Amino acid sequence: MSSYIKRPNRALQVYAVLFLIVLYVPVLFIPLFSFNDSIYVRFPLQGFTLQWYGELWTREPVWNALWNSVKVGLVVSVISTVLGVMAARAITRTRMRGKGALVTFIMMPLVIPGIIFGVALLVLLSRMGVPLSLYTVGLGHLIICLPFAVATLLPRFEGFDPSMEEASADLGENGWWTFWRVTFPMVMPGIVASLLLTFTISFDEFIMAFFLTGTDPTLPMYIWGQLRFPKEFPSVLAMAALILFVSFALVFLAQWVGRKGLEDQA
Amino acid sequence: MTPSDRFISIRNVSKSFGAFTAIEEISMDIGQGEFFSLLGASGCGKTTLLRMLAGFESPTKGEIFIDDQPMSDVPPHHRPVNMVFQSYAIFPHLNVGDNIAYGLRKHKLAAARRAEMVEEMLDLIKLPGYGNRKANELSGGQRQRIALARALILRPKVLLLDEPLGALDKQLREQMQLELRALQRQVGITFVFVTHDQEEALTLSDRIAVMSGGKVLQVDTPAGLYETPRTRAVASFIGTMNFFRGTVRRNGAAMAAIEAEGLGTIPMTTAQLTKPDGAPVQIALRPEKFSLSAKRPEAGLAVEGRLCTSAYMGERSQYYLSIPGKAEPVAVSAPNTHRLMGGHDLSEGEALWLSWSPESIVMLDTD
Ligand SMILES: Nc1ncnc2c1ncn2[C@@H]1O[C@H](COP(=O)(O)OP(=O)(O)O)[C@@H](O)[C@H]1O
Ligand SMILES: [Mg+2]
């Protein structure tokens, strides 16, 4: 099979390889130096060690920060995905005026700099006397994640023939069962993708966290704090390498689930 | 009228979307076990009416009764009707068997009984052994059958079908028409069938409602619609029709006639003609009700005309003749059982005699 599109294209191949190198080589330095037997990040490499990973293991604050980020990430991803499902459903299923304006409004945080939202929220919360905590960080992350959730879910709902839900009602199922038996399984890949995406965004978000963190730091806040201490740096690298690995695994999982969903619906 | 003739009763139903009126004051009854069609051009409100029967839209005015129950407070999932959607709406995440068994959840059947029922349905739609196929491996015709089976397995009192054959190619469509008709006879369920194809409606239906602009123009059997259409709109929607304007001529109680453009004076019985002297009327004649001859017939009504064009159509030919006193040519259809007039082909401009009998004249409501 050698269709026109499948014919090899030398220039494109070179471009693709260069693109991947520029994109990923800097990132690959992180795991590389996390195994390097020196506290300085520079060449030549000094030899292989697992010392930094060992040290990481014993450091209580790192694990606390990681746990904080996971907690915020889980809650934010679930809430933003649930809100995203409701928004996408409302946008695609109802005939309402000003729908376009509403979508633009929901997507706005994508283009408004995080620093503006961060400052605004900080001012608002302190005026209201709300103490800064992981809850306030979560609130900030929710604002950032919601447009991503809606953007991920909207195409799923748009490509969804509304007569599917009517057919379910026609066959005797009420709204709740129709949602579980038809809507949910059909948009499931979108929901998984949205959960993974919003979790990742919340997990490495820095600006909002910078303004809104109380005494419990999230992981990016903690890492940023450690950068001032060269001694701590290699174990931060070790942590980063672990996160990198988990992120890759999650992204591949999300891709696989998404592709599988599309195959089923084709 | 027996109760089973009013199995579905639509009473003064109107439906508006904002300022737009999609359905205007429709009243009609559909009998139990009937194959009933809604026929009309695209946009005339057929789907809207069907969706009101299914419960997806509620009438702005009026009431629908099914089996003597008012439907206004009954949601779609509690109505004794099932629908075959125009897009079929086969669930893509379920295989064929699970699609067909979808509505059985509440019946709480044993798995074996369920599988047996699905298998019966697959036999009925002539797709035995297809239970484990994926929904995306099906052709259009197969999807249509599965949508049918998925609805029929629930034994609804009424099956609603929204242009179910519209997406199929001509050959498959004709085959499915025959199967659908046979299936309806077999299961004995009332079918309400939407189509914009007059031939399809005529072939399949016990009765047809002709719709236009949100109104029902006429409800009748296929033969009734063809032979005695009430209005010009219905007459021209189904088949070809010649229309003539005319005036009533009366002379005493016993004598009545119509003086029609191009056709001269046509004597009528007083039973056929109730309008007073001088009243304008509109009459119509189907092309096959005329006969053609080279010479003036010995008896009966006839006028002389000239052949404008003709079209050979296999088992019959269609001729267009211009007659004095009428602007548009008259369409005449004649079977080609033996070639006309002793074998010689008709040429354009040739003079021919048109004859007809007064019984074949259709009186239309003047609109
Ligand atoms: N939900 C709706 N909102 C507004 N207009 C509608 C809606 N549904 C149908 N219509 C309008 O009602 C008219 C009849 O539609 P429909 O019943 O689908 O016609 P048909 O099935 O005979 O082609 C059309 O002009 C259509 O645009
Ligand atoms: Mg329609």
C-alpha cells in the first residue's frame, strides 16, 4: 500500500526529528542528572548514583508537598470535569440565545494571564477574610482548568447525535438511566481525557498557587522554594524525573483511551 | 366509529416554535393495526407530528389520545409507542444484540430468555446470528432493520417510523418496502409511517394523510386519494392531473351541466353537482381517463386536439395535446397493449380526438 499520503517525504522526516530533539532533549537532562553523582548540574557526568532518590525517600516535606498537589489535582479535575460535562451538555443540547457569547466567556481564562486572575482572587479573598489554604489554590486551579475541560468535552457532545438520547427515552429509560447507559459511555473517552488533562494542569500549576498558597505548599511551590539551596537540587531533579515518568505514562494512557473511544464510535 | 378506529386520536393539535407554526389545528384518527402514512413535502411538519406522538414535543394546543389515554402528561419513556428514527440512532457502543435488547432492562428477564427474544427478533428481520456484530460494521439497510427490531421487541401498541427508507438506495428501498408491509401484517402493530415519497405511501399504506404547510389536506385510502382528491393541492401532489375551470349550468331541477374550458358542456347528474347556476367550479381528470382516437367516437363526449409531444414509457405512453379554449396542454396516458391506431406512430401536430366519460370527472373544492 503506497498511497500518495503515505509516500516518504525526506524534508518532513528531518523536520520531525529536529522538532522532537528540540522538544525533548532538554527534558531528558532531568532524569540524566538525577542519576549523576554530583550536586552540581554540569558536564562531565560524575558517575551513576541512586543517592538522590534515596534522599528523596527520607524527606518528609517533599512527600507532603506531593500529596498536597495530588489532593488538589484530584479534586480540581473531578469538579472541573463534572462542571465541564454539564456546560458542554447545556451548550450542545439546548436552544438558547447568546450561546456563542457564553462559550467565549467560559473560554476566557485561556487567554487572560494567570497572574491577573491570581492577583484578583488574592485581593478578593483577603477582602472577604478567607484564609489562604489548599482550598483557595483549588479554587484558582478550577478557574484555569474549566475551559480546558469544556474544550475537551465539547467536541464529544457536538459529535453526538441527539436522537441517541431520544432513542433511549423512547425505549423506556428515564433521564438518569439514559445518561448512564447512553450519554456517559459515549462521552466516556472525553471524560477520561478531561480528567487527565485537568489533573496535569493543576498538578504543575505555579502562578495561581504562588498567590493563593497558605502554609501548605503544592509541589511546584515547594520545588521553587528549594531552588535557592544547591544541596537540595539533585533530589528535586529526582522528584522531577519521577513526575516526568508518571506524566508520560498518563498521557499515553489518555491517548490510548481516546483512540479506543473513537474506534468504537466510527 | 368503533373504539379501535380511534386507536390514536389527534384532537385540534397545533404546535408552534416561537412565532413559527409548524402544525396547525390537526384532527384525525388512526385505527388499530392500520398502516397509516403521513405524506408531504419536506418541511410540512411530518416529523413534528410524529415527535408529538412519541412525546418528544408537546402540542402547543390540543390533545393526543392513544388507546383512549390522554398523552399530555405522559413522558416519552412511559408511552406505549416506539420509534424508528430517521438516522436510526443505533447505539455505537453496544453490539447488535445489546442494541436490540436495550429496552428490556426493566423487564428483568433471565439472560437465557433475553437471548432467546433477541434471536427471535434477528430471525424476524432476517439477520440471524448477527447478535455479536459491532454497530459500526453494519450497512444502512441492516441498521434500519436493527432499529426496527429494537422497537418491535418491546411489543409497542404503535410503531412510529420517520422516513425509515429515505437513506437507502432505490433497489434496497423497494425490497424493504415489501418486507416492511409483510412485517406489519405479521406483527399486527399500528404503524405511523412518515414519507415524502408518494409512490411509497401509495404502495404501503392502508390510509394516508396528505400534509402541507402544517395542515392535513386530506385523509383517505390510496385509491381514494388518487381517484377522488378533494383539492387541487392533493390532486397535483399524487400522480399527474389535468385541471379545468368551469361554470355550473342549471336548467330546472333535473338538468345540470358544467361548461368547462376546452371540454365544452359536460352533462352531470344532480347528485354530482349541488352548486347553483353560474357557480364557478374546478374539475379534474386523470390522464388515463381519456381515450384517444383518430376519428370522432360515435357517441359520448369528445373534443378534437393536436398532439404537442409524446413520451414513450414502456408499458404506456404519455401524450400532451393542445385543445382549443385551454392554455396548458392536456396530459393523456394510454397503454401500449397494441400500438395505437393500427400500428402507425403518432407524429407531432397530428389531429386526434379526446374522449372521456362524465363519471371519471373529479369535482374539486374551489380554493
Ligand atoms: N425544534 C424546532 N424549532 C424550530 N423550528 C422547528 C423545530 N422543529 C421543526 N421546526 C420547523 O418546523 C417545520 C416542520 O419541520 P418537520 O416537522 O421536521 O418537517 P418534515 O419532517 O415534514 O420535513 C420546519 O420548517 C422546521 O424548520
Ligand atoms: Mg422530517
